[in-house]
Amino acid sequence: MSDATALMHLQTRAATGHAPLLPLKVRDLVLRFGEATVLDGLNLDLGPTGCTMIMGPNGSGKSLLLKLLHGLMQPSSGRIEWGGDAPEQATARQALVFQKPVLLRRSVAANIDFVLKARAKDTGGLDALLEHVGLAHKARQPARLLSGGEAQRLALARALATDPEVLFLDEPTASLDPASVLAIEEIVNEARARGVRIIFVTHDIGQARRMADDVVFLHRGRIAEHCAAAEFFPEPRSAAARDYLNGRIVV
Amino acid sequence: MQSIGEAFGLAIALVLSGDADLIEIVLLSLRVSLTATALACVIGLPIGALVAIGRFWGRSAVLIVMNALMGLPPVVVGLLVYLYLSRSGPLGFLGLLYTPTAMIIAQTILITPIVAALSRQVLEDLHAEYAEQFRSLCLTRLQTIQALLWDARYSLLTVGLAGFGRAVAEVGAVIIVGGNIDHLTRVMTTAIALETSKGDLALALALGIVLLVIALGVNAAVQSVRMTAARQAYV
């Protein structure tokens, strides 16, 4: 599906329900823990479709930015607007997949059923969703005995069960084998094609090249650059991003 | 007064013969303590869950009180319930003193703090793992509590067991509010106390053996359920 069709899909959704969540506006966002400033005056605009990759060295504030955008944390100052709404008002229309999937002590199917019931959604689509992520044959098995890749696919399925307009992914494929990584990417790409806005944190440069429409590069709590992937990978403008892509340590 | 050897022999014979008095006492004990445990869970688990996920002013004080109440002396609980239920007490009109209901009330008061305090710890640990995911899913407080109680079900079995163990083994509260009346409020622990003071060690020992077997049996059952659950990573 092209971006134009994805956009149309979003507009249809907007017409049937709430105002659209995007564009996202971040203005002068600051996050401090005591004396330490971990995010320092971020400004960011994201358009309605596609996949934004947030990259940067460890400790640059990527995961914290994701949590702020999702409304799980409060910034020290600055503001975040999802189509004019505060992040806390947008949380329910978004989903976040964590690096380490948090699975309930129940069966695979019950993990999804739980979310569908909590959101008062029709549970009829459960089997199709499990089929979609390749876990239909494990529906009755305990979720916490799944392999790393399967567990992350279940976490992704559970996130998609909420029918999110924005899907945040916080290094979902860290420590997974290549086949599992591709399986996750395929599911994410399908969601994106359906019009779900993807905001993805990764350290995997290959993955970023495969998936990104645009890249936000964080360095020392600031946005070192934000540009289209086609520009970023061949010729990063910031010295920090150049060093990072070349495998040199950036602190 | 029999020798220990004789007493053991008679006790085992009593247990094996299925003595009617013995069975009556055992059944009443189980009825009182299991009912008290169920009530304590109905009251104590939601309290434990609310304190586990709540962040409110004075929470530390609540925790201290909850933990301190775990050590309530049974005789004190018995005395307080007695004062409320006695003819001149505020609830005297109910006519509950010296009935199994009074014993259930006393044991429920005794073990509810145990269930609440232990479940609070279990649920708080689980919530630490789930909290961020649950906030991302925008769960209500009620949905969070329901999910925590269900996902901690096997650990909470052990909490219930701790409460039951305390209830079935205590003598101080039930003897004050129950009165140890034959065929009405005589339970295992009060019967053991009475028979020992009378010198009828055989019946006392027989009841002691049954009490131990029940304790072992319930523990073994809970342990095996937990092990099955652990194999499925549900604990």
C-alpha cells in the first residue's frame, strides 16, 4: 500500500472516530532526573504516515523519548501534542512493544483475549490475529514458555489487538535470531501498510536501513539530526551519526 | 493417665476406627477454619491488592499496621469478639456467642491481616513487573487488580494456606468465643487442650495426629498445584 492509500485509511478512521493523532509536535522537551538532564530541548515534527527510526548510542535517551511520547512519563518541561492532544489522552490509541516482552502468566491466546476484553473489543478476531503472527498452533500453550522470537511476536500481536493508530517499538528485536527479526519486521511492515504510524527504536543499522522512512538521531539527549532515511544513511550530516554508522563508539 | 506408648496405640486405633466423636470434631474444625479462610480471602485479597498498587499518603503507616496485625494474639482477638458478642455487648442481641459462627468471626479477624499483608507483598512484586505494560494498555484500577489477582493465583494459594494454617491450629480465640461445648463448638485444638487436662491422652493424641495429617495433606496439595503451575511458568 502506498503512503497515499495509508493516508486515506487514516482519514477514513478519523472520519469514523476521533480527530487524527498525527501530526506529532514536540516542542522544547526537557527531561531531568535530579541534576542530570537526559533530554535537552527536543523539537520534533512527525508526519501522518510511515516508519520513523529513532537511533543513537546507549544512554542517548531513545527509550525515555518513546515513553514520553506514549504518555507513560511526564516531561520536566516542554510539550508534546498528538494532533493537539496531550500524550495521556493519546495513550489508549497507541501501543508500545517493549524490548523484553511482558507476558501474562496465562496461555498465548489468553494474553490476547485479556486485552480484547479489557478494551471491550470483539474477541472473534483472536484466531486470525494468532494466525497472522504465526502462533495459532501455540494458542493453548503457556505464554511464558515461548522462545524469545515467539514471545515478541505475541507481544506484537497483543499490541495490534488494541487496533493502535501509533505503534511504538522499543528495540523489539534486540537479542533475537535473524529469522525472528525478519518475522517481526514483516508484521510491523504489514501494520504500517494498513496505516499504523510506526515509531521504532533500534540499534540494528541493517534493520534501520530496511525499515526507516526517516531517522531521528539522538546524541547526548539532543536530536543531532532528523531527516529522510535516503539522506541519512549515505551521508549523515552530524559527526556523531557518522561515527555511529561507522561503528565508532559515540559517548 | 496412660503411658505415651499406650496413648499412641489407642490414638491410632481411634483414628482408624472412625470414631464418631472424633469425626464430628474434625469436621467442625474444618468447617470453621475453611469458612474463616474463605472470608479472610474475600476481605484480605482486595485490601492487599489496593495497598499493593496504591500510592497514597500514609501508605508506610498502613504497611506497618498491616504487618503488625499479622501477629495478633488469638486470645486478644477472642476477648474482643467475646466483648462484642456477649449478652451485654453491642452485638449481643444476635445471640452468636458460643456458636460456630462466633468462632468463624474470631478466626476471620485473626487471619484477614495475614492474607492482606502477605498478598500485598506478592501482588506488589508482580505489579512491579506489569505496571508499565498495564499503563500502556490503559487498564483501569479494577482491571489491574483483577489481572494481578488472577496472575498471582498460585502464589496466593500459599497465602491462603498460611491463613488456614494459623486458623486451624489456634486455640485461644475459639475457646473464648466458642466455649468448647461438646457436639456444638468443640474443635480439634480445644478438644486437645481439654482431653490433655483430663488426662485422656489417647483422644488428644488422636486429634493431634489428625491435625498434623491435615496440615501435611493441605501443604502437599498446594505444593503439587504450585509445581504443576511452575512447569507452565504460571507462578
